Amino acid sequence: MTAPAEASASEERPLHQGSGARLRFGVVGCGDVAHRRYLPALAEHRASVEVVACCDPQPDAAEKAIRAIKTWSSGAAAFTALEPMLKEAGPDAVINLTPAPMHATISQACLEAGVNVYSEKPIAASLVEADRLIQTAMDRGLLLLCAPATAATRRFGWLAEIVASQRFGPLTLAVAHHADPGPAAWREYTGDPTPFYGPGIGPVFDHGIYRLHGMTALMGPVRRVQAMGAISRRERVVRGGPLTGSTIEVTAPDHVLINLEFASGGLGQLLASFGTASTLAPWLELHFTGATISFPGDQYDKDALASLYVDDESSVGLEGWVHGIGPPPPPEPRPVVETGVAHFVACLRGDATPLLTAAHARHVLDIVLKAYDSIRDGRTHDTETTF
């Protein structure tokens, strides 16, 4: 196994500590997710953050992002290439929102320029790329964090405390899903959904990776992976955005089933799909030796409550479901994407210890890559990393 690596040393050297200066951010990739999620999330931190540059190979996209932030980052400049942005704007940190196959190249260039990075998932396309990113961040004392921000949410902090407490016994099995028709069916989506149905993205990298981060945050590293995948529908009609009404081809599995064996001895199972109309199945169930915690609600609802079944072996016999449970107050302040931005800003300022480490993201990448290896050859594959 590859030895675990720390993603950063910068939590020991917060930027602008005590100076009152705003952190200078660059945003690379100004598409749909930037406007729906990341720019509004950065705006929430305008007292301590300013965007100094927006970069996209499409000039109109960068200019549109500049207009969206002008009320709180009036000095931001638009760029169509990364190198000039890094040299001329001089950001302290970059949010990498480029297409998934470009993540490693963009993050590597930023780190080599001495810039801290928060990357959308996945961290890279290969373990070699991920290793290089981690080493560069370590060598330069930079922060490298990666979405999704599952482990930084209050919900998963609460679940982690339950697991650590052993109040229900060991956690032995986690079953999860993230299933819907995918972005071609999202009427609010303003980008091109075509790449999501091809090699390199698909439902695991786009959807299932949220569950894999959550499951490993609670159960630790995975030791072995076995998977199957299939294409359920060969074509999709786009329902929103500039390609509305057009037909796109599905060229990679849109149903993926993954079985996991954790180093702890526990087991896990994940369904990641772009081939379901919808589902009422729990998006996460955690099975302890003495209880089950199940999340039956909307998988996109940050405040979705859980149900608890306690298996009582005593003579009192208190078995039964209790519904509507969740973390103690206060409520979850933000959805998961926005939580990642808040966590990155807090880490840069020295107010938080990084939870969304590159080492964890690399391990989840390892799991996904081994799953697709298993789909291709029908074998079980050992992971190469831990965290």
C-alpha cells in the first residue's frame, strides 16, 4: 500500500493571520456549477474573501462570472488562460471547477505557482497524478483540499461521533446509493451534459463519489473492490440548457454496482446510477451490531432526517423504529458544496484543521479506478492506497 500522505502544511501557516486583508481567490472554470454553487458560496465570505480573477477558455463565460461578482469583488479580471491569470492576478488560492479530466493539470500548475487549491472531484484521473499533486503541496507547504465536502458536514460529524462511541456496537455494513437520470434530465442545468455519460466521468465520479467519501469517512480505508456495470439506455434526450431537445449517446455504464471490503473487516455496497427515473430507497443505511441508522429522505436535502432501529436483547424488548432523528442543534448551515468552500476558507485562515484532505480524495479515486478495473475484467481488485 502507498503510505498515507498529508495534503498540506499550510494549516500551520494561515494566510494573512491578524492582518485583516481579504484572501485573494481565483476561480478556474466558469460554467454551471460556478454560478449555481461556488460564486454564491464565496460571496457569503466576502468580508474575508475577494475574487481577483475568473478564468475560462470561453471569454463570454469568464466575463459573465465577473459580472456576477461585481457588487463584492469589483476588481476581478477575466482571463482565458491559466498562466496569465496566475502571474497577473496573483491569487492566494484557486477553486478548480474545470471538467474532471483537467483537474490534475490545472491543480498542478496552481500548486507549482505557489497557490493553494480547492479542487472539485475527482482529485485527478490517475493515482500517479494524485501522488504528484500531494507531493507538490507538501513540498511547498500549500493547502490542497478536494470536494466533495461530505466529511465536513455536521451530519457526518455526528455520525462519526456515533461510530467512534461504539454505543450501538461496531459499524459492520454500509449500504448507499445515488441514483437518478443524470444531468441530461436536470431542467435547471445550463451546461452540456454529454461528457457525464462517457468514459472519465459517469455516475460514480459525478454522483457515487459523494457516498464513497461518506462511507470511508465513517468506516475507514477500503481493502478490496468488486464491481459490475451496464448501460441501461443508449440515448438520452436533453431537457435543459443550450442543448434542450437534442439526443446524446451513452457510451459508459450508467448503472454501476460496487461491493467494498474495508480494512476494518466491514463491508459496503454502492449503487451509482444515471439510469433510474427516481428512487425511494434510503440513500444511506448504516448497520451496527446493535442498531440500524437509515436516511430515507431526499438525498439532496441537507436537513434530511434519519430513522433509528435499536436491537434490544434485554427482557424489556424495546425494538422498533424511531423516526425524525438528526444531529443536535444548530441545523446544518449549508449544503455540501457550499460547506466545502466555507471549510477551505476557514483552513486558509487557520481557523480549522483540514478534513477534506487530498490523501482521502486519492483513496476514493483509487476505489473508483479499481471498480472500473473490476467491471472490465470481472475480478476483485485490491486498493493501493490508504489515508
